[in-house]
Amino acid sequence: MISKFKGVFSALITPFQDGQVDYASLEKLIEYQVSGGVNGFVVNGTTAENPTLTNAEVKKIFSVVRAFVGVDFPIILGTGSNATAKTIEQNRQAVELGADAALVVVPYYNKPPQRGLVQHFKTIAKNAELPVVMYNVPGRTITAMSIETIQELSEVKNILGIKEASGDIDFDTRLKIVLPSNFLFLSGDDGTYIDFLKLGGHGIISVMSNIIPKETAQWTQGAWSGAMSSTEIDFKLYKSFIEGMYVEANPIPVKWMLFRKGIIKSPELRLPLATFDEKFHASTEKLMKDLHIL
């Protein structure tokens, strides 16, 4: 089962123009990703600005992506919320749409205890008709899953794996030791990705692959083929660029970069996010030009 979800999954941004989803730009982005060698997509994740998308928009975005890539190309749909019942309902919609798995984030804002997280994910898994990928991202949710919580949940039917986005390699090292070998272990942190692969990671749900899909796919294959030394050297060349993707909240910089590359028509975001601050434009453009991204 986990083989279908290994490799590079781009966390797709949502292009907007004049307040509406720009589906022409979305198709251009999808084509750029597929030709770059990514293995799958996440639709309606954080990078997609999912809090600002309507239910109708999510359905249409998913249908556009699915129509472009076909039924054999894996798509994970973001369904998580800070209400268990709402997540269960959104998982039902994911099944109706034809998603291959659901990405369920740790509940945000209401700060549940670890026992609450365990019951949250167990209840979701019990009611799910598709595989669940948990999403640990304490930088966004405040609450973080403990190793003990993840280990317990890794034994639950329908919980396929985890997107681990803490960026803490020491935590990831200790976590990987206790996980079953058939439990999907995906990175959610671009900056520590190569170190994550060295631990035996199965791939990444990535922001950077929106901009550099070919390179991200090559690093993954290089690490798996045993060419880790050359992969690490190449990855280090992109370190400053990757850091530059996070000088403001994701996906603000990445949308501006895609706009500058001509992949999307506008760097527009929906409030409360705002377009990329002009003070970062020159330095970001230099990072892109130095690596021939522009």
C-alpha cells in the first residue's frame, strides 16, 4: 500500500486572479509538476490556502487535477480540521471525489492533550473509507504529536502514515526507530529533507517542488540509488534558495516565485495572507537567477 505514496508529492498552491481560482494557471502548474517527475499531489493542503477555499472550489480544483493526471496518479486530499466530526464528513467527500488518501492535520487552536489526539485520529480512522495520513506540524498547530502518540496510532487500521513537518531531525530519528516498516514516513519540511531520507524516509510532501520539481525528484532518486554524497552536495547548493522560500509565511513567497517564472498569472493570495513584500523581491530574484530558476 505505501509504495503508491512514496516519492515527491507536491503540495499544490491555488492560483488566484481577481479573487477567483485561476484554473488555466492551475493546469499549467500541474503540467510543469508532472513533466518535472513528481510522484503525486496534495490538494487542499496548507500551501493551497485551504482555510480560504469554499467547498465548491475544493471539489472543482480536485476534479481539474484528476482530469489532467488520470486515475492512476495518486492524489491526497487535505481534509483535516480542529473538529473530529467535520473531518469525518470531509473524508466522506474525499471518497466521493476519488481521492487516494486523506491528509489529516493535528487539530489547531483548541490545543488537545495527547489522549485527545489519540481518540481524534482513532475515531477518524474507524470512520474512514480511505487511507489516512496524519500531519504533524507544530509550527502551525501549536500542539505537537508525541512519539508515543504516533507509535500507538501507527498500529491503527486505516492510518497509513504520517507527514512529519516538525523539522526536528533528532525527533524524526527517534520516531523512525519505533515505527513499523510498513508505515508511510513522509517529510513535510523542505530544509531537512535529505537528512530525513538518510533516516529511511519514504519521500516528501513538498512546497519547494512547486518551483523545482525536477531537482526534488532527482534528489529523492539519488538518495535511494545510493548516491547520497553527490545528492547532499547538490542539495546544499539550493539551501539558501529553500530558506528564501520561507522569509514570509508559506505560500506567499512560492506564489511570487511561480509568478516570476510565468507558471501562474498572478501572485495573488486571499486575505488574511498578503502578496509578497517588495523588500524581498530583489534578493529572492537573485536566488532564483543564481540557480538558473529564472
